[in-house]
Amino acid sequence: MELKVQLLSDSAVLPTRAHEGDAGLDLRASEAAHIGPGERWQVATGIAVEIPEGHAGLVLPRSGLARRHGISLVNAPGLIDSGYRGEVKVLLLNNDPAEVFRIQPGDRIAQLLITPFVAAEPVEAGELASSERGDGGFGSTGR
């Protein structure tokens, strides 16, 4: 499957896979930024994508940034619908209590996963079929 990508700035870079067979495509910053402790920042990638119909783009955090710098995504995962044609931007959050996180153009800041989805149609139901778990919520499995 092809993913059409439009470069919107001179510092924009096509998304790439770090290794053949990787599911995620690395998204790179197209601008410099600094995120103070506890702060969030919208970082531009300089690209727009054409997600194929019947698919969605999920913007996911990079585990290395989380481990080394405490960087996460505010809205993980971010969702890109197939009809969106604007610039992909990443909402980063600095969870480090003391260090400023600095970004330079070209730095890998997130991953993009293209995935098919089922367009389920909600219908009202008087009751739902029973299941073994039932209405057991958070922590209900005891682990």
C-alpha cells in the first residue's frame, strides 16, 4: 500500500521505518522546540498525508523518548482520519520533573501507524448479551 505524503516545508522529511518490517513510520520534527518540565508543546512535522479510505493513522509515542527523557504524547494515540489533509502535528508532553527537552528539525518525535478499521454502526439495545467478565471494570481481573 502506498501512503501519499506532501512535504509542506523545506525542513520536512518523509516518514521512514527504522527497520524493515517495522509497523510504525518515524515522524520527524520540522521545527525546533523546547519543552519545559511538565509542559506540553505542539510540534509540526511539515507533512500532510493521504490516509487510504477504510484506514486510520495512529500517532504513537516513541518508547526511547519516554524511557530516556520522559516524553509522551498528550493524546496518545492521536487519530488521523482518511479525510484529513492538513499538517500532521504532534502534541508532546515533558513528564521529566527537572529537565527541559529540546527538539531540532529532523529529530524523531513520534510514530505513525496506518491501520484498517471497521466502521461499526451504533444501534440502541435494551440489554447486552452476558459474558464471563460482565460489568467488571478496572482491576476486576485481580492482577
